[in-house]
Amino acid sequence: MRHLKAGRLAADIGGTFTDVALECGPRRVTAKVLTTPSEPEKGVIHGILEVLKNAGLSPADVEVFVHGTTLATNALIERKGATTALVT
């Protein structure tokens, strides 16, 4: 059976969880994994591998990847990290 290419793969890194969603035609596969604040990429990679496995796809089948995060916003609100100014 020939697999369709995935239309969209998205990851959203939050302070506690990283959500990953894969849309392939009419099918959606999702994963929610723990975020490692010191290494947020670990949650993204873990979630991506999980949804690709569950969909029977490989990374080469992904056409579009979208990424979002609240980590920078949380750092500003919680006053963590480097001294930063938000200029609008």
C-alpha cells in the first residue's frame, strides 16, 4: 500500500506538555508528551516519532512542519532567563 504524503505536521511546546499533530488526508494523529524545559527539542522529537509511527509514515513523508511555543512568553512572565525588554 502506498502512503500519502502528510499534509501538515505541527508541534506546540508548552511549559508542561508538548503537543504534536499530524494531518494526512482526512486522518489526524496526535500525541501529548512531557516537555523537558532544559531541552525542549526532546519532547518535539519524541512526539514526532510517535505520531509518524502511529500513522505508518516516515519523516520523508512530511511536506510541511509548523512549530509554536509558549516558552519565550513564559520566561518573560516568570522573569526567568536573561534580562529582556519587549518593545512594541
